[in-house]
Amino acid sequence: MIIDAAPGPFTFDRDSTALVVIDMQRDFLLPGGFGESLGNDVSQLRRTIEPLAALIAAWRAAGLPIIHTREGHKSDLSDCPPAKLNRGKPSMRIGDPGAFGRILIRGEYGHDIVDELQPIDGEIVVDKPGKGAFYATDMQEVLEKLGITSLVVTGVTTEVCVHTTVREANDRGYECLVLADCVGSYFPEFQRVGLAMIAAQGGIFGWVADSPSVIAALQE
Ligand code: C5J
């Protein structure tokens, strides 16, 4: 399949491509949750839910693999280094009580994926303690088992976990297409620049396109 993308056409093969949906978790996206409590405008992330739901439906209909990730930690925080734990507002840190349970702790309501994009049986969920989907996870092993060499990357946030994952993936030899309407940042400027950075210099980390062109290609 060939997708019209920046900086040029992105070519992928159905048999070796996975959709990656990064951290579409309640803690980041729900009004009244952790993300909003830090003063962020969650509508900037929530606008990705509808196009992402349509993309996931088309991807499922095509019978191709979907990998969801969730950022979070063990309840004893043994996998959260001080360099990460000590960031943010003092009363709103990872592990503190939030509106939807302990913030970014595995098993809590807020740590899980928003209702609209819940994984279905057979879809892989990678729980990651870091920003990137490869650090301290079995992501690479999962992709190798599936014979995946290309990733269509979506989720939040564009400049943090999406960028880190795309950089990690690119260093490991995966071709990455990032879908602009299916990734979100709390900050419009970071969204614009984050996407520009991926496609700059001849596609230094990957390619950028929109989901309707991928959905159309899946349905051909
Ligand atoms: C952040 C993420 N921003 N999923 N996480 O802490 O981008």
C-alpha cells in the first residue's frame, strides 16, 4: 500500500505492519483527571478519539495487528526512578491519589484506556514504565514474533511518548508512519513542531500522514 505522506510516499505491506496506539489512558484524557489537574487542555488530546476509533475499526476489519500501550507503574513504585517521580506538582505525582485512582498505577481506573478505544480480545497491550514503548518492555519481541517491520503510530502525547517511541523504533530499524489527526499534544505548538520534526530532513524518524488515507488504502 502507498500512502500520501510527508516528506514523500510511505509504502507498507499488510503482512508486516502493526498499528500502535500509545497511552490513550483516562489519566491523560478524561476531564477532571491527572492531565487536566496539571492545567492542561484535555480537548487537545480528546480530538484524537473519534478519528482513532474509525482507524481502529478499519484496522480490525482488515484483520491486521493492533498494539496498545499504557504508561504506568507497579503499586510500590519500584519501577519509577526518582528522576521521573519527582517531576510535576508535589501533590499530583505518580502514585498519589487522583480523581480516578492512584495516578498512573497499574490496575487503577485512570491507568486504563478510555472506553471508546478499549482493546478487544486478541489485541496486545504493552505496559511500559517509560516514555518509549521499547524501554523495559517486550515490545521488540512482540513485533519480531509477528514479523512486523513497519508501524503506524498514533496516541498521546505527540512530543513525549509518541516521539520517544518513534525514535526508539527507528533506531531499531522499524519504518514509522505517524498519523497527525490521531496523535495529540496538550500544546498546539508542540503538536505542530513535533510532527514537523519527524518528517524533517527527508523523514529523519519517519513519515507523517492523516488517517483517512490509511483507511482508504485498507479498504481498497
Ligand atoms: C507523558 C505520554 N506525557 N504518554 N506521557 O507523560 O506522553
